[in-house]
Amino acid sequence: MMARQTSIGGDELIVPLPQWMEGRNNNATSSSSRQTIHQKTTIAYGIAELLRYVRSHPVAAPSQSSIGDLCNYYVVVWKNRADLIQGVGMLSPQLSVSIAEPLFLYSDDEEDDHQGDTIRGRYLEVAFSDPKVVTSTVAFSQHEEDARCVSLGKLLYEIFSPHYGHIQLPSSSDVPLQKKQRLTMLQTSSYLGIPASISLEVLIQNLMECREEPRPEEAYESLEGVIRDLHLLLLDPNRFLFERAVSPNAPENTLSLKDKLYGRESEVTLITDAFCRVSKGKSEAFFIGGYSGSGKTRLVNSLTARVDCNGGYILKHKYDQVSKESPVLELISVFNELCLVIKEKRSKREIENISLKLRDAFGADFSVLERLLPSVGVLVHLQSHEPATRIDIGDQSMNINLHAVCFMLQRFFQVVSTASHPVMLFLDDIQWCDKSSLTVVETILSDMTGSGCLFVVCNYRNNEANKDHILFSFMESLESSGLTTTKVNLKGLKPADLNSLISDTLCMLPRICESNQPPLLFFQPLSDIVFKKTQGNPFFAVSFLRTLMDEKKLLVYSRHKRRWVWDEDSISSLDITGNVLYLLTSKMNGLPEGVKSAMKVVACFGTNMKVSLAQYLSATSQYSNILSGLEECCKLGFMIKAETKGWRLVHDKVREAAYSLIPTSEKNRINHGMELVSPDLRCDISKLNKIAGIKAESLEVHIQLAKAAHSCGDLDDALDKIQRIFDYATCLDDKLEAYHIHILLLCDKEQLQEAYKTTREVLIQLGEVIPESFTPGETQQLLQTTSTMLSNSSESSLLKADWNIESKLGFIFEFYSIIYIVAFSIKPGVVPFSACRMVQLILKHGSKYAIMGLVKFAAVVCFSDFMKDDIPEMCRICELAMSTFNNDPRYTDQLSRVYVIYYAFVAPITQPLHLCAEKLRRAFECGVATGYRTYGFGSCIHDIRLSILAGTDLPTLLKRIEYYLKVMKKYGSVIKLFLRIYHDTISMLMGRECNSAIPLDDLSYIPADTKYFHKAIRAYWLGHTERFQYLVSKIISDDECGRHHKRFFVHYYGLNALSIINRKKSSRSLKETPSKALEALGEAVGYSKWNFDNKVHLLEAEICSSQGSIIQANEAYDAAILAAKEPGFIHEEGLACELAGVHYTKCQENKIAWEYFNQAKSCYEKWGSQLKVDSVSRKMDSLHIT
């Protein structure tokens, strides 16, 4: 039975579905229109909802034949508007559903909803007419569900075909559709006028596949999946329901990028709630961390509409790593723009009110505010207003400094930010910000906790901000002040959210791209491949899709199939780095030269280019095609064009990629070249250069003042001078010397982590690449490669100093020299790299730092067990180098830096220890005098270490330590702590009490090798053999610490092992220790007989004595005593005499033993060790010689 057109009261009208379709199809234009397709999809959605309802509720279930019968359905429309679908009903069983959009989404202007080719999407809701809704559901089988889906598929096929009456479909729903028959139906659809919608075609096909044998994996499992897809077609019809119109001349591959934030619902809630709190009269800070491209900026932009609706002001600033402007000046410039924003958004009366408040708040200081924020004049109606001159931070004539700036801005924001007009300050890439800028923001926020409404949102790349970055101390400071601070970290999108992004970008139903679904038709599950390649980073994912589309041709839009197709296997096997910069750079390299040139120029100016600048450049011969290049960049998706403002790069990673394509020479030309300037402007530029020259003189004065303060030991004053330089300077070149002094000051203040981080950041800005860590294999390969490069160079070329090197290159050497010494304590793995990099630069460019680089590399070689074969040659080259170094007065400023490395780590292998200690004392004095205190202080530590090993008399060493402590009285505590530990060790050897009583085990910040060194010395001379054996085994076996101690402990190690073996049963490894120690000493004596000959003889004597070889032992003891006497090793001469006495005592030659003991006692007295004098005296007394 067929329903008739019936009025149901009011403005609604019931129309049988066939009649409604006939009315729409009779008009050829209407039948093919997008509006008709959208209406039919609405009806299909209503029918699917009806079928789900009758399936799940205890009403009379329709037969399969009635499900697929058009005559069983009717449409509810407006009386005068048949195109406005209000609901859908069915006759058997009698049931209807209302379809409506929620009121808050409803548009009164329906006439405009379907203008042109754009159909407004609708979020629809349904309401069923049956008042007796039962919450319990009715069980149903998969077979029944499949039958419903097939019947629905046939029904939708007829609905969307204007010639449905001429197509014969299988009459029995119980007979499964065969594959050939299904394909015939689908092929026929395109000829019979089914709308150009591949999504609809796929939907209908998947419904008809539900009864196929065997069942295809892509068939629908239930009506729920159908309803989700139909609702999505209605929600975003222009993306999913209608195929894009592709003209014959248009590019085939164009991704449909949607301005939408994916997968950040919880973060959107957090930032929205935070702003709502600010709108009630308080200030807050909101920090967003995440990798570049994770959607940080898009998250912030999701809030801007709400801020605007609440009458707020939005300030935005993006910091740039290579910006030539002072970060704090950039921030003040943003605050200056706030004045213009207020002028634009507020009424005349409101501005007058603000003007009065500003004058009341500042009084006589208002002129200072005008110089700080020149645009504040637009808010104050003066009879005669002249633009104010901008203040330079640090201008002495105005007596204004950073503290004063903070105070002025505090009062300014107290006036202009209120609960009704809050200010949102968005600082992007704040990891490039400086401490001064953060101080300004912190001061304003801290003051405004009760007097204003400021919402500060900071984005930062957490992979480019180490844990000791000033940003994190800034966060902690805000929290400690009681300010509400929210921190979120954006990671990669979840697979489902990434699938939504890809689905929207390709205009395909999500289930087709979904990673946990099987492939559909010609498609493969693309989402899971992209997720694995990009880890869900949104920008990286889109860039990856562009690469697949533009370069690899693995993602292609098929005109024949009317959809995107891809090669899953080729994409999965694609070897591509996990770095979006690599993708972008690779793609840019393939662009036409005109496009690349335009992008390079934009990159030099940041992420934006104004129309006026582009027009100016287009008037030059070199950049005449820049406008067309910019337009092409927009077409390729690298840039966005704002009608009046100019062009903007879509992401800062695009800017980084474009900037990386520019050779250094071309960067300088673009940034500083006069060929871009017309002749009539060059005079003005000359005047500006004169002003810059005056400013440069001011910078030089501050540099000299900082150096003077540093030399005088006034570190805080020096740091203040350096900060002034950073505030003045506008480019990296002007800041390099200040950075150098700043880092030395950080070292002097023992802030080594900050010193390392700053040095590394400056080197990166200078174009150097410093990996975060190195594996042992990478270090070994790096050392061997550098060693090979050295072996292929002549000695003359290595030692030739180039005193006219480029300034930047000189600073690179200086910073590598610093990072080498700082990394010893906090990043040992970087030490070999910095040494190798210096050598590589020397071989490439030549430098006055050649000797310094060679010495540093030699020290690393001497530390490395796998480079032992290179030690003799490196020591020989360094001896030649130091001969040149010591005879050339131009090396004076490098003396402390070269001496501390060479005489502490290289020379002790080949040269007398007393000489090395003497040179280190000179390095200390030179380092303190020239401002290189870190090197000087390090020199004094190694002076004491080597002096102990050389047998310098202990009272003299104690006085020397006290002298060093006196000189360093005003400096940090860690170096002094090292000296006090040495003081305790020497006091113990002298037989005195340790006054400082420093517990070594409690000093977590003292390196392990230092602890082992002192504990081992104390244990050996006290006779604690078991403890000594354990401690020295740690020094001998540990590759990461104590390498410079090994050679001078190995003979004690062997002697102590023999002492244990002679007393008790010992392990096999312990029994092998003496012979291994002797072998190591044999290698060392090859380098320096002076330092190691006595040690070899003494160990040989002890081995012979232990084995009963009396004659050989007697001769060896005498040889050891003589060999120790010549270099002045008084302590080891005494030890040889003492052990000889023990040997003769075992041989029952007590008189001879007593003579050797007496000689030992004399040596120990000269050494100053009352501890050993008393010990030997007890042994002499036991012999009972009168």
C-alpha cells in the first residue's frame, strides 16, 4: 500500500518517497544538483536510523521485501519547501523519525546555505515518534543483520538513481549476490546517473556485499557503521559527499587540507578553562611543549575566537633562533602594538577613560612610558602630540634599566588589562627567548595576580629545551609565586586521530583509511603506515603525504577511479628519515629556481613577507620574478597569502628548510648586500651605519669593562656588563665576544651545565653540529679517522699558525676549547668529539689554534686504550709543537689553556713529573692573570696531583695548597673542595689529623676517579692492602675514569698484590697481577725511563724475592733505589729501601736490613711523612740491632 500526500497539521506535509523522488527527478537540473544529492542523503540517513530502531526495539519487524520497497517510506517536508526534509517514516511497521539540527547550530538563513557549489554541513539529531520506547534491546542474528544491510543497499541504489524503475535487481533477498552480478550493478550505476560520489558508491557496494559468499572483509558488520558514514557525508558534504571538480587543466594531485585541530580535545578544554578563569579577574600562565609540527600553535589559535568574543586583546610574537633583534626589544615591540589594538577595538569614550587612568598611574613618568611604548600616544589625546623617541634599554641618560622597564610595564598592564578586557600574550618558540624577556613577563604576571587579567601562553619545543633551560626555572618561579600555571605536552596524534586527519585530507571515509581496518577496494590501510613513519606528528604526516604525492608518485589521484590510490608495499618499504626538515628540504631541492629563490628570500626575513617588501624586491633585476615565485609557493602549499598583509610560510619548519638551502656566502649577500638598495637610499643607510658605529663603540666599551671586571674577580659586575651587551647587540656577530666572556664567567661560577649548554647553542648558531651523545664505537671511529687525517699531513703544515683567520672561525675554536674542558666533568663523551673537530678545522683552514687543537687531541689519544699505538707519535708531535709554542710570545693568551692539557695529561707520559708540575704552576698564574680562571684552577689541582706522585716534600705541598686556597678565596667552592681533599690526604701522609674531615663518600659531585685516587693513596701508605687492592682495581679497570692515574698506580698495584700473596692463599687473578703490572710498566718505561725505570726495578725485585731468587732480588732493589734517587722520587726511594729491608729480614740478614730501613727512614723524613718514619722505626726496633 502506498501512502498519499497528506497534510499533518501546521506547516508539515507527508509525501510518499516515490512521489517526492519523481518531483525532484523530473527537473533535470535539480536531479543532478548537489542540493538534491544532499537531500537524498538526509533521507537515507533517516531510513537507516528507522531500520536500526526497529531492529533493536520490540515493534513489528518489517519484512526484507518491505525494507527494500520505496513505497514503504514517506518523507516529511515543509508545505511550501519540499526540499527541506523534516523527517522520514515507514508504513510497515508504522514508525517515523524527525530529523533536526540542534538549535544552537541552526541557521535562519536557509537561502544562503546552498549557494553556489558549497553545501553547508549539518550535525543532525533524530527523534522517534513511538512514545513507548523500551530500553531493552531485541536479540538479532548476524544473518538477519546482513539481510537488512543488503535490502538497504538495494533501496539506496534506487534512491540515488534517477532511472531506478528501469533497473532489474534480484527480487529475493535470500539469494546472495554473486560478485559478477554486484560489479555489473555498480558499473551500471555510473551510466544511469548515480551522482558523482565515490563515497556513496563505496557505501552501497559494501552494503550489497553483506550476503556475498565468501564474505568480503570490507562488508558492513552492522547498521551502526552505515549510519556513521551517512552522518559524516551530511556533516561535511563538500569533503566527503561530493567529488571535487577537477578541470582538465588543473593539477591532479591536490590535497584537501582542513583548518582543523585533531586529537587535542582535552588540551582545548584545559586552555579554554584557563582563559575562563582569567576572564573572571586573575592572571595565569599556560605552557605548551611538544615537537615542532605537533599542533602547538593551532591549539592556541583555537582560543582566539573566544578571546575576541570576550572583548580581549590578542598579542602574538614568535621568537626566532637566528633573529638579529634583541629578544627583550622584540617583546617590548609587541606591547607597543597593544596600544594600536586597543585603539582599534575600543570606543572613543573607553579610550578617553584609559587615557585618564594612564595619566593618573604614571604622572610625571608618562614621558618615559611614551619613549618605551611610542604608540601609547594614540590612547592619550594631547593638544600637540609628537611621536616619542624609542628608549634603548640601558640608556644611561634616561637612567632606565631592565628593572625600570619591568616596573613601567607592570603599571601599564594594571590599567589596560581588566576582567572585561583581558590580554592574551602568545609567545611562540619561547625556547629562543632570553632571560631578560622572561624576567619582564614574570614581573608583570607576578604583580598582576590581584590587579589585572593577563593570560600568557608560551609554546616551546621540548626537544630543543634541555632540563636546565631558563624556561623551566621561569616556570618554577611563577609557580612558587602562587600564580596558577598549567603545563601540557603535545605528543603525536593517536592512530584514530591521525586517521581522521588523513581521511579529511584525502576526502575519503575514515574507515577506508583506518589503520585497524582491512583495505577497501583500491585502497590500502594508509593511516598505520603514516603513523609508523611520522609517530603521529600532524605536520610531519601532511608533509609525508605531500612527499608521497609530489616526489615519490606513490600517492596519486586517479581520474578513472575518482579517488586517491597508493602503493602500500612501496610506501612501507620507503626509507625515509624521521625528520620533517629532511622531507621539506628534499622537496624544495626539486623546485624551479624562481620558486626556490623566493622561498630563500622569505626565509631570510622570518616567516612573513610584506607586500611592500616583495614589490620593492621585484623592482630589482635580481628578484624581478619574486612575485610569481611567491604565488607558486602558495599553490604548492608552502605559503599562505593574506590579501593585504602579504605572504606567510605555513610553518616555521618550512622556513628552516628554506634557510638551510642558502649557502653561507649567499646568506650574507641577501642579509647585508647593498645591491638591493637604490642609490637614493644609500645616503640614509650611511647615516644609519654611522649610528651603528657609535653603538659598536659602546659595545666595545662594555666588552672592555666586562673583561676588566672579570680580571679583577668581580664576577657579578662582569655578568652585568655582559647582559648590557646582550641587550644592546642586535646580531650574533656582535654577541660572540660577549658570549665568550659570559661562558668563562659561568665556568668561574662553577655553573658548568649552563656553560656547556650556552657554548653548544652558540656553536650550533655558528653552523656547527654537536650530537647529544656518542657510542664507544662512534668515538673510536672518529678518533681513528682523525688520526689517519693527521698521519697524511706534514709536520710543517700541522704546526703552521695562521694568525689572520676569520673572526667567526676563531670563535669556533675558542668555543670548542671551552666545551672540551667543561665536558670533562659533565659530558665526557663530547671531549673526543670536540678535540677531533678542532683538528679537522685546523687541517681544513689552518689556525693560530693549531697547537691547542693538537694537544687536546693528543690528550684524548693518551686516554684511549684502543689508541695506544698512536701515543708515541702524538707525544713526539706535541713536543715539537710545544717547542714552537714556548718560543713564540704571540701564544701568551693561550698559555694556560694549552699548558693545563699538555702538562697534566700528555707530558707526564714522556717528561719528568717535576717539570710538568712546575709548568702547571705557571699555567695557574697565567690563567688567573688573563681571566681564564677555569684553566688556571684546573692547573693547580693537577700541580698538586703530579707533585704527590713526584715525591715533592709534603710540607711544601701543604703550603702550596694553602696559597692556592688564599688566591681562590672569593671564588666558587668546588675547586676549593678539591684542594681541601688534597690537604687532608697530605696531612694524613704527614701523620697529622685531617682538620676539614671531609667524608669522600658523601661528595656526590666529586668525580669517582678523584675519590678513588685519594682513597687509594691513603690506603697504600697506611698499609691497608685489601682496601687498596679493591680501589686500584676500580681505577685500572674503569675506562671512563682515572685513565691519567693508571700508569702511576700500576706498580703500587703489583707491589700490593705481592704483599697479599706472600701472606695468604690468593686467587689466580691476583697471582697474575704482578706480571701484568710489570708488562704495563715495561710499556710505560718505553715512553719515559725517567718516570718509570725505578718502578720497573722495584717490582722486579719484589717478584724475585717472592720467588726466592735472592741474588737477582738484591741487584734489583739496589737498581730501584738508584733509579728513584736520580729523578728525585724521594718517597719511592724510601719505599724501595723499606721493601729491601723487608727482603733482607726474610733472608735473616738483619744488619743489612737495618741499614736499608735506616735509609728508608731518612728518605721519609725528607719527604715529610712522619707516618712512614714511625712505621719504619717500628720495623727497625723489631730487629733488635744495637
